[in-house]
Amino acid sequence: MKKKIGVAFGGGAVLGAAHVGVLRAFEEYDYEITHISGTSIGSLVGALVAFGKDWREVEEIALNLSWLKAARLSFSRMGLLSNEKLGESIIDMIGDVRFEDAEIPLYMVAADIGNGDRVVISSGEVAPAIMASTCIPGIFEPVELDGRLLVDGGICENVPVQVLNELGVTPIIGVDLMTRHAHRRPKSIIEVLINSFAFALSGDTKQFSNNKGITMITPSLSEYNSVDTKQIPGLIAQGYQDAVQVLQELEKKNN
């Protein structure tokens, strides 16, 4: 009998490939995802799953998707790059879909750059919502959605466990890509901005680590950086390895 869970996929740019390994572990241990929340790259992975992609299909997409190539130069005063091309890629992957069409209830976290509010997106077009949730400030120009100027949800909640908790979903598994990740000396302005953003993340998941019904998977990603897509196979393998360890511990607790 499948075990039903809500999953919160965290942000981390290229580190998000580790989510693929986690999805593989869920399938092998007979977990069925009933609710999904995602921040930043986690919103993209979450959308793929919510619209019917299994881990093998998500892996194929990850291996062929170059994160920075999914952007184009922007002449905006608000960012170096535009992620409109990412929006086009999303439509190619899952279609021009709406949240209401998802097979699994889906929630994405972005931040209102005007006032710092957390914005949970759960209706309307999916592609613009992913563009907003993945919009790292300074790198990408903000995305205007429903009258708000939105950026990466990591500012508010990098692993959106709270979103599912507020909905009464239980049990919940959060995937935190940042807690066990060590940053390297930056080699470009993009890496300077990404590191600066990561250091400033306020989405602290430690408060949930002892909550009944909430389990955190924190892949050991200290050997990886947030921008090099050549690391994707290793990130997938690491995500799988660490997820299996956590799921095995859960099996022991529940038996």
C-alpha cells in the first residue's frame, strides 16, 4: 500500500537536480505525493511532478536543461537577465497549463520585492508563476504577476514546508538543498550574486526538524556549486542516496 505524503521542494539553482534522486527514492519506497509546494528550482521540479512527469522524465529534462542558457540578456534596470526563455521552456515541457489543471495540488512560493511579503501562488498560469519563484534578485528582472513585482521565494521560505503545514497536510517531507551545502569562491558576477542571495536566505527549516509529521531530507551537497550543470548526474545520485537513508529510517520508526 502506498504511503501518502506532501512534499516541499526547496530552492538551490542547479542543486535542484538532487530533487530528481529524491523522487526516485519516493517511487522505490512506494510513496505517493498528494500535495506539492515548491520554491525557486523546487517550483519547477514540483510543477513537472504535479503535471504527471515521473522521476525518469524529470531526470531527462534536468540533464538537458542548462540553467543559465534558459535565460537571456535583459536591458532592464532591475536585473542582468530575463527568464522569459525559461517560461517558454516550461510550456514546451508541460504545455500552457494552469494550476487548476494539475494532477496533484500545487503551490509555489515567491516574494513581493516591494514589501517582502511571502506570496503563495496556487491558481492561474503555471509558467509565469515558476518564472517568478525562480527569479533570483539582481540576476533576473522581477516578474509582474497580479499587480505584484515578484522575485525568488527563497527570500521568505526556501523550503516551503510551512505552506503545506498551514493547509493541514500530513505527513510532510521537505527537501532542503542548502543546509548541507558549502559555497565556493565565486568566479563570476553571477556566482557573486547567487552566493550573496544564498547567505541572506531567511527560510530557516530547523524549526520544523522536531515537528511531528514533518521530515526533512538534507542532501550532502558540500562538493557541489549552484551553477555548474556538469554536476547534475552527481547531484541526482547524491539526492537519491541521502533520501534512501532518510526513508529507511522512517520505515524503521513506523514498523
